[in-house]
Amino acid sequence: MSKVKVYMVNTKGLGMGDSLIDRLESLWNHEDVGLKDWIKEGEIVAIKTHFGSRNQTRHLRPMYIRKVVDLVRKAGGIPWVCEGVGLFWDERHKEETMSNGPGFVFLASRNGINIASMNAPVVMDDGIVGTEVFRVHNEKGKYIKNVALAMGLRIADKTLIVSRFKGHDGAGFGGALKQLGIGCVGNEGKGGAHWGGGENIHVKRPENCTGCGKCIRICPTQALSFDENKKIVHHPDKCIACTMCFAKCHFEIPPKELEEKRIFAVKRRIPNIEQVERMMDNAAGVVKGINSDGEDRLRYINIAIDITSHCDCMSAGGNLLVPDLGILYSNDPIAIDQACVDLVTKAPGIPESPAETGLDFPQGKIDPVPEAMEPDSLKLGLFSLWVDAESRPIIAETQLAAAHAQGIGSREYELIDITPKKEKT
Ligand code: SF4
Ligand code: SF4
């Protein structure tokens, strides 16, 4: 079987008139890549990216997204710059937040992504609270068979997933697959992956309920009500595990007292490995839902620069793991991520990287891993703060293997470097 082609422009020898933005354009225009011809006149092209989080300093710089917007327009397409609502509800930062549509659009503007800077609409593709979805049945799903594809991506003619490739605190790495499995699903898909769906949510201490009703007002699916004593009742068949009720109800409980006082809880903590497998169930449903008519509607660009161990939703930007690598493109989400994982593994660590310094965060502490500074050594996953220590060395591999098991691409690829040759002067 022939290998999937992954095209790349690297970061070597950048100079005047030859920035990485120029190289992005040359990649786009390369005749073997075929991106120009993939877009037809008048088609809506959803550019699905990550808007970054509050005070994040490593999210994808707006100029890369703007360049893609310009290239889509030049090819005759109508660009939409898209993102999905984040899970949870941020009661502290309601104005600039990932956890509701208006807040996320406003946060994106602060991060440099807005209608003026993009020259395109900047929109939430799944609505105000992540419930505007198109349901896709994925029979092959190991845990999630009913996938909540963001409606905006369903109705666009083409979807171009543009990611900063980096590590990820929960999934080992974040690239095209993570965008498909979390970024392109509504809160139901995110909740299903992280919290195991509505059947895993329950009211642990109804006796603590004061009857204030805040959780009932915010629940997007009417999955909460009062009983005859005005104590909260949860209806798992309606619940999408968005956890907004958790945040609303528990906001004023000091963190140290939370476990003994919490009203809402999960019945079973979903293990990290299972969470990643659930994400890839979603990813397969997203691919199926977008390409349901057999058309070729999805493509992927991974911008492998600013490669931290943290994801875009972690407000700490963090030090880099390895030097900048370049920009990769493929029509296969597994092949492009596999190529990025392999490039990061091959690269040497950067001084002051988490491999050298370790991490010490309120969320957890990870000791330095000196061998991860060496070329040809595993790096991704070793510094994933939310992953348990035993799962860190296998979490990145789990993501790739789970996606492959879902049949959405190939791990066999040919990496073709199409960086423009410099003319000798
Ligand atoms: S927010 Fe908490 S205290 Fe208020 S009604 Fe809901 S469960 Fe009860
Ligand atoms: S009950 Fe809570 S977790 Fe379930 S949908 Fe409503 S707000 Fe979300």
C-alpha cells in the first residue's frame, strides 16, 4: 500500500522575504499539494482553529490564520474562522472565557483574532454553549457511538483544520486528531470524552442543596429539576456532561472543602487512556459527518512551532520542548500528526525545556527527565500534567493507535519537504 503524503516547509535558513508566512504560502501554492484546486468558487470554507485561552502566550499567532484566510479567498472560497465552546463554565472570567460563545469570541479578539484582523467572520461553530450540533452515528466507536459534530462544520462546504502542533496536558499531544476529537464536537462530545457522558454525572449530596436554582437556569439541556422538597434532581438521559452545573453550584466552596461539600460529582473518574480513546471515537464521527456524502471536505495544516508541553487552553504558555519545526500539510489527520510526533521525537530538547527543569504547577509536579533532552527520545506525553504517571509514556501512542483503530487514516506516511530552494546570489 502506498504511503500517505505529508508535505512540509521547514524553518531552516529563514530570511528577508522568506519568513514562515511566505513558506506557508509556497506550501499552499505547490502544485503537488493541490489546496488551491480543492476549494471551488463560492464555497464556504470553515477554518477550524484554536482561539487560545485567557493570558495564553503560545496560541497560534493570528498572522498564520490570516494568511490562510487570504489564501482561501484567493482560491474563490468564503472563509469563516471557527472555534467551538470550551467545556465547563468559568464563573470568575465570564467576559473573556472559553466557556461560552460571546466570551470566547471576545477572548479571541484579545488574542488578536477578530473580524478586522482576519478579514473574515470569527464565529463559534457550535453556538452559545456548545449545543448546536449535528448527530452522527459511529458504529465503530468504542465508547461513543453518537457523535455531536459542531453544526457550523457540518454546513460548511469545506473544513480546513489549522492547528498549532504541541504537547497536551491531557492527551499527550494536540494536532489534527485532537482538533477533530475535541475541537470539532459540541459540549456533549467534550463531556463524553472527559466525563463519560450524562450517565456518569450524579447528585452526590442532595441534602446540601439550598434550592437557589442557579444550576437549573444554566443547564443547557433541562437535565435538572427540583423534587417536592426543593432539592436538586438530575436526569441523566438529558444530561450532556458539560459540567456547567458543577461550576455554578460549587463556585463559592473553597477548593480544600470541595470534596466533602460538593453536590454534583462523577460516579467514575474516566482514566486518561480511556479519555483519549473516547476523543478518537469523536474524531471518527466528525470525519464521517463532514464527509457523509463521499465528498473530500477535510484537510489539515499543522503549524509545528512554539512546541510546548501545554495545550492552547492552558493559560500558562510554558517553555518550549524542541526548536520550531515548520508547517505540515496532509489530507490524512493521522499521517500528519504521526509525522509531527516523529519530528518532535527526533529533535533535541531546548535548554530550560520541561525535560530539563521539570514542571511545578498547582495542578501537579513532574520531575525533570534528562534523557528527553536527547534527539530520538520520547518527549510528548512525559510532561502532560493531567495524565497519571504510568500513562504519560504511552498517552501519545494511545492517541495515534486509537485513531488508527477507528479507520480514519494511516500511520504510514512519506514526508516530502517542499521548502523553496534559496537562489544563490
Ligand atoms: S446550584 Fe447547587 S444549591 Fe443551587 S439549586 Fe443547584 S444544586 Fe442546589
Ligand atoms: S446537568 Fe449539569 S452536566 Fe448535565 S447538561 Fe445540565 S449543566 Fe451540563
